[in-house]
Amino acid sequence: MTAPTEVAECDLLFSGARVLDPETGLDAVRHVGVTDGRITSVSAGPVPARKMLDVSGRVLAPGFIDLHSHAQTVSSLRMQALDGVTTALELESGAAPVRAVYDRAGDEGRPINFGYAASWAMARMRVFDGVEPVGGFEGFAEFCGGPHWRDRASRKELDLVLAEVENQLHQGALGIGVLLGYAPQTGRNEYFQLARLAARYDVPTFTHARFKNPDDPETALEGIAEVVAAASGTNAHMHLCHINSTSLRAIDEVGAVVAGAREHGLRVTTEAYPYGAGMTTIGVPFLHPDNLPRLGIEPSNLVLLCTGERPKDAARLLEIQRTDPGAMVAIHYLDENDPDDWSVLQRSLLLPDTAIASDAIPFASPDGELVEDAWPLPPRSFAHPRTSGTFCRFLGTMVRELGLLSLLEAVRRCTLQPATVLAGVAPQMRRKGRVQVGADADLVVFDLAAVSDRATHEEPWHPSTGVDQLLVGGEFVIRGGQLLPEARPGKAVKGRLG
């Protein structure tokens, strides 16, 4: 991407912003021209333009790229757009069947860019339980209580699972999503074979590590070490999802393992989100009452999203897990108001080259139905606040309030770093995460003094503040701080095998 010798008239010129390009290190007042969905000029002075928008006093940066968003409904993606996100990808859980999910999203239209990995868990559901999950995390949640999909595989069953995953790669999947922590008894050989498959096609895996306990056996350190060992044994690119919630208070030891792996040339990447509470389906093995003491929590640290109930004891938790294993539950691991816990969370966000990723879940109505396409959101819609506020919370806290990162470095973790994770499997990502001539015009303009999250666990439907303009492929999705509900310029991000 190099500048032309002459600058032609552009369609739209953003004038006078503090422009950040994390790849070149640019951090200066510039004028940015956009034409036909691409950046056509980045200049010290204004260039000819059919339309000019004065954004003096604001920051113009690449749109944020979320590697870990289960929030793939139109309504939830609008909330992510208000948080500065221009690309939201379902990579940890993945989707099934991949081609059909891409086609459905394309037909319905999306406000921001979208994409999916192959789903190991849903491949297992199909092989072991004979079901046909459809969609992303919602497809997984529908059948996660199935009787056999977590079982150890025979050689024949493993071959069927691998064949199903391989087929999804050929349908455009962006790698392999591996919810290993949801099926921890599946065995290390199967995980190693998945890594070998990923290495053969040179695609990433996106892994929820097998364990997160603080004490031996089955510790967080053991779970992360398994991922690193697979990278060492296969040379596959292994991506660790939400290293903050997988590692918890073992983050320093886990960080040392990851750093050592990279020093030895292994392709191990990471992501984190800035919240002390996680969220998942209540029926997952690591939330069995017998395991909660090992995590340092008890049943009352779990909150059912649809009702607000905190199970009073192990018996009530088991009852819910048996009758409604797919119910969404918040897990309060770390207290953000406790200085020691807040320090743990900060250290996960500051690990070198850690991307920011939300682990967003889609908004649902009080009766548990997904809010597919409604704006504004229906009253009392629920989700995790990270769906609405991850990126603005990260910038507001780590840059403006605490000064722990420069703005350029913080933006790099939200843009170029995630784009780099996917550059090998999706060549179009080489045009994202950058403000350069020839790059995609996926852009966010924000007020650094005002950028902040407003969503809480009690009221997660409040959008972030401070995002003034957001373009996806050169088309406004947010203009003058207002969401344009009719805007659906999002395009599919697909793997090169599809």
C-alpha cells in the first residue's frame, strides 16, 4: 500500500483528526480521504474532496477488530458498532454449517463485517449425538446438554470429527474453534490431531483451554501448557482465547509460558477482555458444584441472566444444570473493586501483543429469546456488559484514566494485532487494522476525553459513549454519534480455502 504520485478528488475527506496508524507508527494530525470503500489519501494538508467532514480534536483510527464475538445478531452487532467495532468474528465457538451461516448473514445483512471459524464442538455434536446444530454459539448452546458429545472418541469417531472440521475449512472457515474447556475429558490426542490438521492447512486454532483451576491437578497452567505443546509439536498457529478468564490468578505464570513459547519461535497468540466476570452456559463441566471451590467461587457467585437468580447452594445449581444446561450465566471470578483482583486483570491486558477481544454474547429478551433485529433494544434485554463496552472501557481505563498504555499501543491491540492473527488465513485482513492508502475504509472517529463504557451487569443495554463516526467499507454506520439502523454494509471475512 503506497501513496500515488497525484491525489485525485476523493468522495469524503476527514479533516484535522489525530490520525493513528499502528503499523507505521503514525500519530499526527492528518487528513484522510475515502473513495469507493478504500482509503485513498493520508496527507498533512487537505486534498480535493466532494465532501469534507471536520473532525478536529478527535482521534481517527482503524475500526476495532473483535476476534471473539458470539454476538452475531444484527441488534448485538449494532451495539458493538457503538463500541467502535467494525469487524466482529465468531472464532472460539465457530459456526456450523459454515457456508450456510455465511449465506444467511449475507442475505440478512450485517452492520459490520462478520466471519466464522469451523466448530469442533458442533462437529462432535453431529458425530456423537446425531444432531444438526445451526449457527454460532446459539447453535452450540441448544445442544450443549447432549448426552455423548463430550465422550472420548474412538479412532473411527475421531476420523469423522476431523473430516467434518476439514470440510468446514473448505467452506471458508477462518480456522478451527476449539471449546476444549467444555469437553475436558476428550483426550489430548484429539486436540493434537486438530492442531496437526490446522498446521496442514496453515490456519489458526482458537482454543478455550481445557482447565482453569488454580491448584494441581488440572490447573490453568496445565491447560495453557497443552496449547503451547501442540504448537511445538505441530508448528500450528495456536490462539489462546480470553487468557484473562482462563488464567485468572495464575496470569503471571501463564504469561511466562506464553512469552517463552514465542521466544522459541512458536506461533502462540493471545487475547483478553477488561472484565472480572465471565459468562457461559451453566451446564459446562467446570461449573459443576464439585469444582467451584477449586475456582475460588461458590454457587452464589453465578448469576442467571434471564432471571437474576444466584443459586443458593449446590443442590439448586445441579437442578438448573440438569433442567436448563444452555441457560446463560455470569461468573463473578474477580472483583474489579478489589485492588488485588483489579491488578490481576490489568496484568492480563498488558501481556505483550495481547489483542483485545470481547467474548460478547448476543442480547436476549427476558424470556430468553435472541433479539435478532430490533432497534432500540427491547426493554430489559440482557447480555454481558462486555457486548456493549469492551473496547471503549479498555481505552478509557488503560489510556486516559491509568496511563498504562499509550493511545497508539492501545489502538494497536484493538486493530493491527487482531488483523495480524488472521492475515495468513484471510488475506483481506491485510487491508484492515491500518490507516494507509489502499486499506479498507473501516474507520472509527472518537473523542478520547469522552470514550467510555456505560453498560453494567444490571443494565447491559447502555451503549458506549465517545464514538462519533464509524465507517464500514466507506459507509457510515454511526454518524454524528448516532447509529444508522438501516446501514448494513458489513461484508463476510472468509478463509482462503473457501
